[in-house]
Amino acid sequence: MSAARRSREDRRRAISTEAADSRREGGEFGGPSYLASEDELEKLGVRRYVLDSGENNKGRTHRWSFLQPHPQDPCVTGLGLYIHWDVGVNGDRFLCPRFMKKEFQRLQAAWADTVFSVPEDIKHGKCPICEQRDRAVAKYKGMREDMGDKDRREWHTKHIYALQPFAGSFTDPQPNRRLVWIVDEHDDSTLDLGAQLAEIPVGGKTMPGVYKGLMDQAVDRETGAVLDVLDDGEEGFVFSFWREGSGKQGTSYTSHKLTPRKGALDEAWLDAVPRFVDVLRFATYEEIKEAFDGAPEAGESADAADPKVDVEKELREEVDRAVDQPRTRHRAASHEAPEDKPQDDPPPRRRRRSAPEPDEPGAEAKVPPEGVSPEALAAAERIRNRRRHRDEASGGDTK
């Protein structure tokens, strides 16, 4: 075994930390568009593992031994990936520069003895999709009090949740995929394929995935004992699980299990593992923006893609302008009563009637103040109604 390989204690410590973190994570299986091509992997001496469900997606068992990462990389079972899904008209997938930079920085701090730094391609840490999400969050905060529960959920799902490149909450973002090095223990022919790169779903509370299933098996919840799944010696383990179905909603991962391997791994497999940065592909800011802007949302303004626009501030200003505008009355109030009509009796109570249609006599088109959107006008009307109801409840003068 290479002297550069980590000690068993280091590996167990890392696995224990990963297992604790994994309980908060979730995700689904993704594609390899942000990974090195098959030809590039072949030049590196590895290949990509295809995580499938067997014939007709009826299910099959996968059996792996995990390989330690390259000696210059952090000793983690799997590198976290933060991925933007279904971007633009072509449904592209990109590694998020903002969150991948944070992931590299986190691992660099945790494993200071490694030569592991943020790749040049993502040192800027800027992501046009996350910038749009930031603007959507700001706009949502300005609108949510005037929205119903259904509209609030739909708007949040479409404009915020769909743009986030992570699992878990915004205050505790977690990778939605993991990149691992394995050898396929299915049979002798698959073992001969050597080191392979596998991209695995993380899993969550309702869907164990692969990574969470591994972490659950690697740590005894009662005793806290850690099984060294990265042990390449004779005391190592084989991890097996069952995958069935296809698609994000139709795939399940069950029967996770760790069993003694009863044999050491080939040194050639360990030495064949390249660095993580050698198999990752980061798109430029311009490439991501071009793909993202290729399918603008219906009703989105051209300013939506401008990072200098403060959406929340603009919306509030629009609402303020609309609130300050006096409401048009169809009929002016009479200040003088007709001389021939007695004033002793109160006027008859009028029934509420619907507003006339635009083509009816007496109808007046509601023209919003200049620079005010229909959404802001509707919000202003709700604000006025709240004020009126509050005044009525407090006995104020509502005339």
C-alpha cells in the first residue's frame, strides 16, 4: 500500500463526519454532462460507472468496493456536487460556480495537508442562475404578505426552489450528488474493469439514495462505531444495494448492506484514481447565462437578467406609487341636498352591485400610474383594503 494513503483513524474520522452530515441531505440521480467525456476518462485510465436498474428497469443489485481518493485530494468517501438542473430550453446541467467554490474551500480548510485549492474556473464564485434566484427571493419577500398560501407555494417552487443547486434548506445547503471512486464487485469480469467513477444520489428522509444508505450502514447508531468503508486491505467491506425503476420520482434504492470483503484490493486500482479536478468540467459564467437566458419566463421583463436591478426595491416603489394615487369614483358625492326632498328619514340602504364591464355605460378603465405594474396595483388595492378594515374595526372615521 502506498505510504501516502491515509491512516485508518483519519478515514474513520472522515466517514463519521460524513455520516452525520448525510442525514440532512437529499437528491436524485443525475447525468454526466459536467464530467469528463468517456474518451478523457479512458486517457486517465478510468471509466464511468452506469448506475442502472437492470433489464426493463425491473431492478438489480449493485456491489462496490470504495477506493480512496487521490493522495492530494481530501480523504472523503464522495466529493459533494452542487448542480443546476434542467437549465434553459435544452435542459442543460451545470455545476454551480458559487456553491462549488464554497465546497472546495470547506474541504481545503478541513484537509490542510492536501494540495487542494479552488479551481481557476470558479474562483470568481459567480453564478447567473443563483443571481436570478437572489432577485426572486428579494421579490418574494416583498410580495408574500399579500399572497395566498397556494400562490405563495407555487411562486416559491417555480421561481426559487427550481433554481437552487442544493438539497436541504437555504440556511444549511447540502450537495445533491456525490462523486465516488469504486470497483465493481459484481463478478470477475466487472472487477477486471478496474477503477471507475460513479455519480450517486445523496438521498434524504423519504428516499435513502445511495450515499445516505452507505453512511447509515457505516456508523452504528447505538455504539457510534465506524466501519472503514475506504479500507483497501483484507479487512475491507463490500457495499451492496438494490436499485429499481427510472426517473426522478420512479427510482428507489433499498437493501443497503455492508459485508466483509475478505481480500485486499489491487494496488493498480488504487494508483489509477485521478484527482477530482481532472474529471470535473466547469462551464463559464457566460456559457451558463446563455443557456439560462435561452428560455425566459413568460412575463419576465428584460431587467430580470440584470444583476444591478433591485427587484424588491422597485416593487415597493411601484406599490407606494399606486397606494398614493386617489381611487377614481364613478359618481361625485353631493354636498347639498335637493330643496324639495325632506331630510328627516335616512336614505334607503343600497345593495352592493358589481362594477360595470368596460363596454357598459359609466364604466371607467383603471389606468395604473406611470411605471406601475398590474401586480403592484393589485398589491396596493389589498393594502388599502387592509387599512379600511383596520379603521372600521377600531371605530375610525371611514367616510
